[in-house]
Amino acid sequence: MKQGIQTGLLACALLSTSAMAEESGVSFSHKNWEVVCDNTLTCRAAGYSSEDSPTGSVLLTRAAGAGTPVTGKVMLAEVDADDQHPVAKLRLSINGQSAGELKPAKNDDWQLSGKQVSQIISAVKGSGKVEFIGGTQPFVLSGDGAFAVLVKMDDVQGRIGTPGALTKKGDKPESSVRAAVPAPVIQSVKTEKGQERPLTAPELAALKPKLLATLTEDDGCDRIEPAEGDEVEPVTLTPLDKNHVLLSTLCWRAAYNEGYGYWVTDAQLKDKPVLVTTSGTDYSEGEISMSQKGRGIGDCFGMASWVWDGKTFNKASEATTGMCRYLRLGGTWNLPTWVTTVK
């Protein structure tokens, strides 16, 4: 994780078969396009302006299932935008011809009509020019990588060879398209309002070997056993209920990110701790969260969360904000690989 968060969450989820999407999500990127499909098989394809001209991004979203439509949004760059002259109108141009105005949406983005979405897909699959006019400067959507990403989107959803495919259409029946997978349900349980405290020296001496035993080569937690001369990080205990506690300590620190380790164990500190994550950033009222920058400026992030169900912390969400393209501080889109219903 650490400084490589901009590729870590995406690269680790890159899968070759659509059947695995429902288990952990699928992410694939090529040149100026990327697609992220979550465990319900909803896919989101994002296309960007060229990297040397960061002016905007398009998001195409399609749920799984036969006959589902593709919806589209446009986000204009705001990092260097002129706040004194907000965009009042935004017009789509395809190959130099007007394709209508876009509707402004609630989140400072713009909504594409179904016809506009179809026109954009047709253009970027080939050599068509897609341009959005009305901002500080025109946003020219790159087509580089679009076809490969749209093929991947069709593949994950089982659409290749069907009339509804975005790329390789055919006469296979729409009934062969993969159905949406229900999101897992997590029943959250309210935790106690116990005070966080550091472990005592005897408690730490007994628990440290158990904590170390939970780590694999993929779990970065260098700070739990610091090198000679490095600062010793405290391990804290927070009650969850009368039978369980949450242990936490700083695991690693990089140039612009840091990650905390979180473990669940019994209130008597006798059992083997169960590791939740070594890249957490916060814990509050039964939820562990993670938010890591892709790079120092903070224009792209990786996020995740885990929710307490009375026995363990279940992964409730995992997502990125898309490519690091200097469009918006805080990230451009929400591209989840894992979604759940928390009750």
C-alpha cells in the first residue's frame, strides 16, 4: 500500500475472468481509460483528457443484467479553474458537430442523455473527436484505451456477442448476460463507549508476539517492531463490548500517507488477535476507515471501510477515485470494487 496506493488497489484487483468479479471486483486500465466493476457486477468506465491537458473526465456506468442502459456523467477540471466565472452551460460536440447541451447535476458534474452516451461510445471506439465546450478551455475526451476498456466491461458482464454489447456485438440471446449479484448484507452492531487506553508493559510484552504472528509479507507493519534507534509506537486498546476489544498501533509512515494496524481480540487478551488491516486511518463507533492519497497533491485516493457485526469487522466498502489526473482535489469519481448493504 504505502506510496503505491494509486496503483495498489487497482492492480491487486486485476482479474482475467468475469466469474471472479463478484468475489472481489475487477479493475482494468489502458492509456487514458479505466474500468472498475464491483462485486455486484455494476461497471464504471472512466475516460480522461490527455495527461498533458487535464481538462475533464467522462464516467459511463452500467448495471449488470439484460437490457440495462448505460448512463453518463461529465466532470470538468477544477484544480486550476476560474472560480470567478463558473461554467453556466456545457455543450457536447462530436466530430465538430453539436450534439446538444448537458444538464447540470447536483455534485458539480453534468448529466449526459442516453443519446449523447451512445454518440460518445461510438466516437471513442473509433477515431471520432469528442469535445465538451463551455468551460475555461474545451475538454477533449481522449479515445486512447477506450475500446480495450469497453471490451473488458462487456466481458465482465457477459455481454460479448450479444446485441447489447458496447463493442463486439452478436446474436447471442440477451438471456445469456450475467445477472446482477446482490450486495452482501452486514448487520452492524453498536459498540460500547469505552475509553481508548495504551497497553501496559506486561500486556504489550504478552501480545506483541501474537500481533507479529498475524502479519504476512503483504502486511506492512514495520513500526510494531522498530529498528534500533527508532521511536517505539504505543499499542492502544479500545473496548468493543464486554467480550471483545480493538487493538491499534501505527504500522507504517510514508511521504504523504500513514497506516494503522487494527486487530480484534478477547477482552481478557488471551486469544490470538485477528488482523483487520494494516493501512487504516481512523476508527469511530464500530467502523474502521482507510483513506490514502495516490500522490501528495491529493487528486486521487484509495478508500475502504470495515464495520463491526458483534464478532468481527467485515469489509463494507473499497474504492478509488480514479486516475491521478489533476482534475479535482479529493479525487474525481467514486469507483468501488466492493459494495455492501449495511443495516
